[in-house]
Amino acid sequence: MYIPICVGHLDNWAIRVGRGKHSSECLRCEHTCTFYASDQPLPGMEPVAVGTCGGPNAWNWKHSVLKGGNANGPGWMHDFVFYAYMQPTPGTIPIAIGHAADETAGGWKYRLSENSTYAGDKGWTHDFVFYVPTSNPDALIQLIPIAVGYDDSDWTYKVKKGVICRQDHWKHLFTFRAPTEQGPDTFPVAVGSVGSGSSHRSRVSQGTNAGTSGWSHEFVFYMFTHQKPGTIPVAIGHADCSHGGWKYGLNRNKTDGGGKGWTHDFFGYVYPSDDVNPPVSVSVGYESRHWATLVRQGDYLQEYGFEHRFTIHGMQNWVPGSKPISIGEAGSPGNNQRSRIENGPNAGTSGWNHRFTFYAFEQQMPGTVAYGVGHANHESGGWKYRVVKEANGGGNGWTHDFTFYAYE
């Protein structure tokens, strides 16, 4: 999420800006500074556009830095966008941008002043200030998505690893991302559960064990003790449950988990979910006569002749480490209807009709499970496909095709 931005300058102090750690290596100029910015919008952030003039290796190669998402302009070509805060934010420093006439190449040149709120001295015109961290907030931190659901009949909560918590009687509330291992300025939070069916509920407690007093321990994540760039607060409280015992609740963007019958327990800071890449639910069902597979978008597969088996949660858009998984279809209801699961962006070849594409990971990421895809000859002609909740999609007459990793 956070990427290094390196800045260097020429003899006339025109700047070069690139994605990397040291401008003397990637921009071939005198290094000025390196800071970190987000490659996607986070709460409170705004886009900053970088433009280029002259092109790499040209004597007049230089960059512009502008507010907004586009740096195209007379003599300038848009290069890339990063996201930064426009107001002072804990853990960040100010970066001031200014411009002046370029006496060597003509037109404008831009200046970047690190840890300064003003870039308008010595003949320069001040443009604006943004705020960024100087070290990578994600460094050495492995983040796991954690989904929160609720049952509004009794306002009990369910907390699980994954991108969405919408199943049975649970309604999805929100998703956040948190470290899986202890790091600087973090504390452990344990998740447990008790009950079954409509009485099932989760426990969220400080510490490494949520398996006491009749609860079953499930997993641990870590929250930050104070706000880091890009994080939001989440507050936890408890109340009496109508089924007996306690229930726990979570409040996003709040530091108090009490009120309306709830008692506040604690709060911490976590990263919000990636709202620009919402999860997609993919339901899988089987037809038992021919073991044909049917795959649909949605939480639960309800098609005549097919039994719902499980739901996969992937992503709508590509992220680093992911790949496209495409779903095609052949036949019709009651007449050899079945789905194709393809490792790529198109499942509409060889007589199949492409239905949709989602994205999953090529290698296991925290909170994901393996799904294996295989194929076999169909008794009525052509191939049939299956997807199973294990790494190998082969065996018992099936040939393994590929493996992907997604959230349950």
C-alpha cells in the first residue's frame, strides 16, 4: 500500500521524482530525500500528481508535482499519482512544493522542500504542502483482513478472518486490516467464540487468549496503541447477552465502546479495508448425478438441481500478488449445465460462454485458504470442471489444473 517516493535535484534545483528509494540510482541526479506515500486513497488523503518533461536521459528531464489526479499540461506529460495528507497527521512530516521559471530549459521548474511548510523563498513561488511518513508504515507488518458481522435481532457480533462476514443470520458490518505479529506500538487482541446457530457470538479481548470462562479461543491480531498514518480507531465493549453470559461489540471510527447498554472495554487503531477494491462473493454448488459444478456471483447458490457447497470471497480488481480467475458456462438448466473455472481473464472460448472474472492470490496470504481446480471428461461430451477447498483439484478421475488462494 505504501510506496517509496524518491526526490532528487539538478544543478538548477529542478526536481526529479520517481518511485524508488534513492534518486541517485533511479533518477541519476543528486539525491534530496525519500518519503512514503500510499498508492491508493486512504481516509483523509488526497491525490498528488507527478508529471514529466523531457523524458529519461534527456538533458532537460525534470518533474512537476501538482494537487489532483492529473499532471498533464503544456509541455508536461502525466507520469503517476500518489496519495498524501493535506493536513498535519500523526507520524508524518510536511513536504512543501514551489515553482519558478527555468532559466536553462525554459518554462517552469518545480522545487520540493522536505520537512517544511513553505517553498516560496529565494525567487520561488509557493504552491502547496502535503504530509507523508518518512518511513514505511507497512514495513515488517503483515496485515490480515478481519471481517465483522452482526445479528440485529440481538446485536450479537461475529469476528472472523477474511474480507466479508455475511452468512447464515449474520449481516456484514465492516472490514479492517491488522498486523498478525507484534510490532512497535502494538498490543494483542484475542478473538474467541461461544454458542451455535442463532446463539453464536464472538469475544474480543485484550491479550493472547480468548479461551477462558467457557469461550473457545480462535485467533490473535494486533492493534496499534496510537494513531498511525492511514489508521482508524475501533472500540470494543461488552454487554449482557439474552442467551446468557456476555456479548461483545465493535464500533468503527470510535474510541468509546460504551453507551446504550454497552460497557466500554478498550480501543486501538487498525487499517481500514480497501474500499476501492471491494470483495466479491462467489458461490459454488454441485450437481450430484454427474458431479458438475456451477459457480455464481453471490453469497449462496440457489439453482435447480445444484446443492450449495461453499462460498469464496475474492476481489473485484487486481492487487499485487493476485491473478484473474474467470468463470464460464455451458449447457442450460436441466441440460448439461455446468461452469468452467479458468486461470486467466477469459473463460469464453471453446464453446463456453464467459460469465465473470474475479481476482485471487497466487500464493497463500494471511487469512486465505487454498482452492484447487481440476477438470474431467463429461459423460455428455466436453469437459467439466470442479473447485475444491484444498490445494489439489485432481484425484478420483479429475486432473489438477491450478491452485488459487482466497478468503472463506
